[in-house]
Amino acid sequence: MLADDLESKCKLEPSILDLSIGDIAIKVEPLNKNSKIMDAFLRFMKDEKIGLIPVVDNNVVIGQIQRNRFLERTVLGRFGYGIHLNAKKCIFEVMEEPTFIIDYDVTLEDASMIIKKREMKNIYDDIIVSKYNEYHGVVPISVLLEAITQRSLIIARDSNPLTGLPGNWAIQREIDRKIRCKCEFDVCYIDINHFKPFNDCYGFEKGDKVITSLGNILKDIAKTSNDVFIGHIGGDDFILLSKPGVSMTICQKIVSAFEELLPFFHGEDFIKGYYISKNRKEEQEVFKLLSLTCAIVSTETRNITSFAHLASIASEVKSEAKKLSRVTNKSIIFRDRRIDRKDE
């Protein structure tokens, strides 16, 4: 069931979520280092949309011509005679050092972080993109900002409205990224035991407070732990990705913090240690206080090849963990013990 739910919720359309800086690059014809000044001038006059022209030697970027600075310094000049003084010069003599050359596969987020480090005088220069060390295209800052804005809107729509945590698109994207880069990681699926009868007994407002409280616990954990990703699959289902070897400790912290809130969740019923609500058959039943099930799968021991593969394994592990929680009637941290033979 978990595998089906995750796959249906996390199917990604080919979209801006997965674009790299190279995917949004525009092909601006570069100038050769031996091109004349007039060649650049005529290009800028012919197309006002061009903000920067790369200069190449054997298709390797060695410089750039930026519209405003070129027209001001080289064409106009200090006394207005620049074009007459420089007309016979080669581009190589007046070109600037490239502000930034970014590799095709760099993510939009990483590209935006890189350009923030530029000097103020170059802050609006178009970005030059290379692929396999050769010139590929340029990305105007306006195009990058638009792409990041659109991506942020998609992620915001996908984020869970109750907790604000990343939703299913972001979860799958992060897992796929880790699988592609062959990073070893643990996946912790966390949900609340008997959450439906709790909602029926105490009401949806109290149920929402339980969900937001668990979300806040996960946020606090992420702030104090290195390389931890948290997401909200939906309802009372959460996910946490961590480095191998630390997931058990993290889950213990989550369980401990959650159980400290039981008096707040249950009120007077906390003293009794149980509450009465309807089960799935609509029959009255006695339920123990809220608890958590934490099911852990690790790529350190399992040869995970895809998100769907992980969801399938996690479904089995979570099912086993749920069985154990029904027997103990308390929080369970269950780690998958099976080991795959990894390819040599």
C-alpha cells in the first residue's frame, strides 16, 4: 500500500524541477578571438536582446564582450572617438575575462548561489555555460530568475499546507538525486499509530495539532543534524533521509520528543493511559496513547536502484514494523535487517 501511495503521489512530470543551468541556456553565436571590433558592434546593433557575447578559441571560452561596458568604453570611449580609435582592433585586445563560466549540469540553485558571489559591477552579466569544457550557450539573469521563481512556485504548491514541509515531488527528487550520485543513506518512514481513532475521538483540530507538532519535531531535528532531509508524504506519514549509522539515534530523539507531548495531546486521558474511540469496523474500542512507528531502510545494506524500488522495500518494512507496534502498543523503531549482495 505504501509503495502504491508513494508512486502515485510522487510521479514527476518532466518539468522545471529537474532543469540544470544548461537546460535553460540560450545559444548566442560566439565571436572568435580574431574577430574585429565592428563585428561585435554590428551584432549588438542588430539584436538589442543580446547582453553578452562569449569570445572563443577553438570553441573554448577565453573572454566575453558585455554590451553596456563595450559600447561605453570601446565604441563611445572617453571623448566619443572610441569607434574610430578601435575599429581595426581585434576582439582579443578589448575583451574582458569571463565573469563566470558554469558547467552545464550545475543545478539552478547552485548557479544562483555562484552568481551571488560576483562583484557588484558584474552582477547582471549573463552567465556563460560550458559543456565538456566547450562553449554551450548563455543564460541571462532574467531567465535564471524566472526559472527559479517558477520552480519555487511548484515546490511551494507541493509543500504540505499543514506543516510547510517538502512534499512528494521534492521527496522523490531528493531520493533520486542521492541514488544517481551513489550516496549511501538511510530512509526513515515515520507515522502515527492509530491516528484515525484519535481524530474521531478528539476532533480534527486536535489531530492537526498532533501533525504540526510532529512536523516541528522533525524540523528541530533537521536543524541540529548534518545532512538530514525531511518531508511530509501526507496525512500522518513523514519521511527522513540521513547518513547511514545515525538514523536510529535520530528516531529515538523523535520518539522521545513526541512522547513528551502526550499529556498535551490526550489531556485527562493521559493519566488513564488509554482512550475509547471507534475502530475501522465502527465499533467502540480501547486504544493506548498515541505512539510512532519508525521504519528504516538503508542503501548501505540494500541495493536500491530506483525510487519505486525503495518504496516497495519500505512498504514491506513498514508492514513488519506496524505488526510489532500492534503487539507492544508503544512506539517502535524497526530497522530492515536484510542484506542484498551488491554488485562488485
